[in-house]
Amino acid sequence: MAKKVKVTLNLRGVYELRLSPEVSAICETVARNKIFNKLPDGQYEISAPVPARGQRRAHISIRTASAEAYQDNLDNNTLLKAMGGR
């Protein structure tokens, strides 16, 4: 029978990794390729805000860039549909 292996995570390292610029860049790439590219050109914007104090992970934001896009999103759930929702 094989020996059991016990793994202990370095929690400080995990927190630092979740806030690192590399992870933020990976998240932005995934958001851009899977969501942002499905949206109409010029009507939406993507941003990766600098993590605020107390945040535990990187965030990516996709939002409307114009009043027309805002109304389109209200009427048709454009952002939700781009993310694979109903």
C-alpha cells in the first residue's frame, strides 16, 4: 500500500499569487478571449483595476462604454449572454 502524502499550503504565498500581476494578466486574457470578443466593437470596455486594500484576488471588469450599449444591455442582456447565460 502506498504512503499517504500530506500537503500543506503556504497561505501567504497563495494570497500573494492571487493578487499578482501575472494572475491578473491571465484573468484579463481569459475575459478578453471568452467574453469581450463576443461583444459589439466599441460599445464595451474592459479593465483590470488595481486591487484595493483588503481584496483577496484580482478582478476584471467589463462594462458598457456608451448610453446605447447600456440600453442594449438592459433590453437584451448582452453581457449575460456573452458570458454564456440565458
